[in-house]
Amino acid sequence: MRFVDSNIFIYVLMKSPKKDYEIARGILERIQQGEASATSLAVILEVADFLEYNNRRKEVKTFIESLNSYLSMEKLPFEWNDAILAMDYEKMCGLGFVDGLTVQIMKKHKITEIYSCDKDFDRVKGVKRIWE
């Protein structure tokens, strides 16, 4: 199972930049066809916030509804303690809060691979970033 980072959804929603859009679209197509994956409510909130910030509020509903079509994608919750532990990844790996929360959720659910173009994840021991 692979974790799906927010940039996958954002590149598909923006259809840009072209190369990243094509990679992200391919990833989502594999998931649509049944590849086991997971994302988190934190990632979903990050994408919804991105849409709202960019005056695309009406697309939030479509985005949330489209996530339901990914039957093989688990939508993982997080707890307050996950947020506290996420801050440790800033010290250990130089990650921002949301990326640290992503790593914490991944470790909690024993997920070791992440679909992301964010090279910051390359600094995290035990996490393999996949961008293809």
C-alpha cells in the first residue's frame, strides 16, 4: 500500500505543470483500477484549503465526491497525539508540520511508500518516495 500526498491531487486539479500532471494522473488511474493506497484527512483538508484559497471553492465538493470513487484508497484519520508527534519530524528531518503529520500517519499505519514529488520525504528514514 502506498500513501498519496496532496500534490498528486493538486497537480491533477490544476492540470499543471504538464509533466507532473501526467505522472499524478497516471498514479490516480492506477488507484482507480484498484491499486491499494491510502491518504489522510489532513491531506484532504490541505487540498480543500488549496482550492478555497485559489477561489475554487465550488470544486471542493467535486474533489471530496471524487475521492469516494477511489474504492481502494483508505482515508485515514489522525488524532491529537499524531499532531504532537508530527512536530518531531521537523527536528529529525527538517519537515514542515503537514509533511511531519503525513509521516506520523504513515508510520502509525505501517506504510513505507509515498506517492509524492516532494523531495523532502527523501530525508525520512524508512520512507520511500515514488514519483512515476
